[in-house]
Amino acid sequence: MENSMTRRRAVIVGGSIGGLFTGLHLLRQGWEVTIHERVPVPLSGRGAGIVTHAQLFEALDSAGLAAGDDIGVPTPGRVVLARDGSIAARRDLPQILTSWGRMYELLGAAFPEGMYHRGQNFLRYEEDAEGVTAHFDNGDPVRCDLLIGADGFRSAVRAQFDPAAQPLYAGYVAWRGMVEESALSDRALAEMFPYFAFCLPEGEQMLGYPVAGEGNDVQPGKRRYNFVWYRPADLATELPRLLTDRNGVVNEVSIAPNMIRDEIIAEMRDAAQSLLSPQFAELVARTAQPFLQPIYDLTVDRMARGRVVLVGDAAFVGRPHCGMGVTKAAQDAAVLAEVLDQTGDIPAALERFNALRCATNTYVVNHARALGAYMQAQVLSAEERENAERHRSADAVMRETATADFLRQSAA
């Protein structure tokens, strides 16, 4: 499709953070880009927390964006809270914690609105030597030089590109929630809120950190505290029980927050009172609508072939312990733009991208598996138990969770 007289055209399926990062990088290199998002309304209402890394700021810079002081909430370090609420361990580790909504707002404001198409459900693609034709359920086919699947964990592009690649349940779930800074007690504000904090019941892990509040406000008193509580849940019995909704339907992969049964939430709140520090138990009690996330691993053998490429969670999903989900997608976008800028041969560029990113993303997923292995419900082998023990101490959890040091070590 491309020639020396025309701009190369990319179609991106998926308008979340990974799709926006990719689109912005390609626009800077002169591509014609359109993003096609399945959801018909803006996605900015999401509230999950995001841990930032140097690599994320590098990707923002290469996309032409400056991260100001309002990008997130700084924390001076980490603490582990004992069951009685005392500080059992401490580690200096300055970081900036942001939110999904703040990052989406920053990227979305920079991407041209007329090139972002909502309410377009991807159906299939057809590829030939000259280009790719993407089909959506509410419009004419779209012809392009490059098709990018940035449509996340349940990627429709991946379903055609690599139907054998399926998520693998990790053996535990995460309860998530957020509480307004103004709703917390003086003790929680003093001993937990300023920090990236942990509590470590046997075989479980609770963590939390401050993020922006309503309207992405990072002013003191206006912020929120985000928590993630990992708890074992076996695949045969407990996971189906947790995913059985108010109508008695057993959901397959996830469950809408408002469909979680009251008794399940009550059990979770009771467990928080008996297992967690008072500060974290308060956090759980004050969360109006917690949501439940089964934890999965996902890998692919190839991220790219011909003129089709997968980026972000459409290709690799690691357990959240690395805190690398958004950074991984941002790096995918930056590297993809770089290799495409080096040659006009798109299939050759995608082969180079595949070689560069598959190995790194596989390493991220495997590292996250190691960090979370001690929380799995399934029985581990003796070797697996020995390896898992290395990552469960308070010092190891503070040192390894949501840091990118392991990437530097692998490159050394």
C-alpha cells in the first residue's frame, strides 16, 4: 500500500494507554494514525494506581510529552506494617505514584480527537503483500499499511493473530479499592498514607500507595489511597465462587464490581479485620465498592508477523508485582516507532521489533511469576517452594515490588 509519495498509515485497535502511546509515537514520525476503541464513551473514569519508572518518563519524552509536577504523588519510601500496626520494616525508595486516569488524560489530550474513533468493535483483519484491511462492526473496512493490536488482555486482534495464546490463571486474586485521603483516620494518615506500604499475612500480600484524587488532584487533602490485596483462590472451587455474581451466573474471567455478591465483600472485610494491620483494615472498611481481579499470566511466541503487531497487554500480561504494565506498553510503543523509522520495509521492521521486545517482555512476566509464587493456591514443587521463599520476606517485598531494578540487572 505504501509508496514514496504517500504517508504510511497505521490503524490501532484499542484506545487505552498502550494505544495512545503507540499512536503518539507514530504521529511524531509522520505516520497517518487512527485509533479505534470498542467502548463508545471516554475511558477516563478508571481509577487504578500506576507506579512510575524512569523508562516510563523516557517514553513520555520520546512521545513529545512533558511530565510535570502534577503527574503523581511522590513517596519517600516503603514501610511494612505488622499485624498490630507497628512498623516492622522500612526502606528508603523515592517514587512517584500516579493513576490510570491521570496518565490517560495526559496522553488523550495530546492525541488528535478526530483520529480517535469510539464505539468501533473490531471483528477481523485480512492481510496481503501490500497492506491490511481491518473490519469493524459499524463501518466500512479500513485499509492500512500496519495494523496494531493494542486492545488489552482480551485482545480481539490477538485472537486471530495467535489463537493458541490464552491467559493462564495464577492461583490467586487481587482485591482493589481506593479511599479518599479526607476519609482516613489520623493514624492511617500519619503511618500509612505518605508511604508505599505493605502488610504481609501468611501466604498473602497487601500493599497500598497514595495517588491523585478526583479530577486528578494531587494537592494534600484531595488525594486518594489505592490498595491491592492478593489472596489465594484455587481454580476448582474458590475462584468460581468468587466470580458467581448476584444473578447466580459464574463469570469466566472477571466480574463487574457492582455484581460482586454482598456476602463475598463481607467475607473480605471480615478477613481484613482479622489478618491486616489496623491501618489497612480501616482502608478496606472505608472502601465503598471494592473490585476483584483474578490474576493471570499471558505470553505469546511472537508479537509481530507480516504487517500485524501486538503491543502492551495484548501480547504479554505479567502479574502486577513488577508494576510494569503501563511502562511495558510505553516501551513497546517507543521501540516500535524506532524500528519503523529505521526502514521503509514494514515486515522487516516488525521482525526487528519482535526480536527486541519478546525477550524483554518474557523476562518481565517470568520475574513477576517468581515474585508472586508464594501466594498461589496450587501446590508447588519443592524447588518452586524454595524459590518462592526468596521473595516473601519483608525486605525482599520492599526491595523487589514495583521496581525496575531487575531489568537493569538482566541487561548487565
